[in-house]
Amino acid sequence: NAGVTQTPKFRILKIGQSMTLQCTQDMNHNYMYWYRQDPGMGLKLIYYSVGAGITDKGEVPNGYNVSRSTTEDFPLRLELAAPSQTSVYFCASSLRGEGEQYFGPGTRLTVT
Amino acid sequence: GQNIDQPTEMTATEGAIVQINCTYQTSGFNGLFWYQQHAGEAPTFLSYNVLDGLEEKGRFSSFLSRSKGYSYLLLKELQMKDSASYLCAVRDNDYKLSFGAGTTVTVRA
């Protein structure tokens, strides 16, 4: 049982490039989340999903897109990378909305 | 929205007790979580309060007062491995979490 896995661990992008951050969970959790964490700022919710085919915006969705075609996968897409998107990105999942969230190891992204 | 405040840093000695306070102002409340995050790692769940009172889990306890918008995390018998950031998070009625900026605890020998 791997829990929540994320790839890649590190990535450097040039301004304007695009990329997809992958997130997979093998716990059959319904809820999945994407956060970004900037130094001294805490975790901010980007997007979340309550089940396959359903996604919704969080606090800071601009510049990002998500999809949830399966229960296991919840990829995060950056279309036109900007320096302001330099951050550490965490994916999380929970069985139900009221349960604790389990976090993946994170992706450290730098946009230059 | 949610406004969550916690101290930025705290330092304590090995074997001592440290209390990390968290105050919140929310548009909806459906529980308060504490997570531990070691440098460069993912947050891990520590405790959860939805009703007023104290929840004890080994060396860690968490307290909640909903009327005061206040919680604390108590770490007893501090060990060097407890040096980490502690995140207070409030869940709203849509089951979304809002996090405070975190409190970095440094344990000294």
C-alpha cells in the first residue's frame, strides 16, 4: 500500500512552459486535493475533487487545471508557467470529506 | 473565508512541555486538525477536535474551545525528533481545510 504518490519530485520550468504534476492514491479514497506551500504562508488549496468526474476550485485556482477521470488519479496541469507558481505542491486524499487527509511527498517546482 | 493565527516559532528544551496556540475566525466550522511537518517532508496527521475539550494521544494532546475560536496542541516530554513545523487547520462545512502558516518548534538538548 503506497498511499499517495506524486511525480516528479523536482522540476525546473522556463516561463511559459507547461507541465502536469501527477498524483495517484491506492487507498480507494473518494476525496483528493491539491495544495501549494510557499515559505511562511501555509498550505493553500488549489483544487479538490469529491469523486471521479467531479472537481471544484479551491482558494488559489488561477493558472491551474485538474481532471479526475478515475478514483486513483488526480493530475494538476500548469499551462503557462509563471515565476509566481514556484512552490512546493502537495497532493492529498481522504476517504470521506470528514476524514483526515493523507499527503503525498510533494513536488518542488521552480519557474525561471 | 478563514483567518487562522499561530505563532511563527517556539524553542524548548528536551524533556520539557510546549504549548502551541491557534486562534481562528471562520465562516463555517466543522473540525480542527493538527498536522506535523518535518523539513522537506509532507504533513502528517496528529490530532482532530470537533467538540470542545481535550483529546489525548500519547505525548500529544489537543484542546478546542469553539466559543473562543481557540485550540492548542500540547507536546509533552519533548524529544529531538519533535523538532518540526506544526500546522493548525480548520475544516469548513464543505470539508475543505484552511491552514495556518505553521509554528516551527525547535527542541534543544
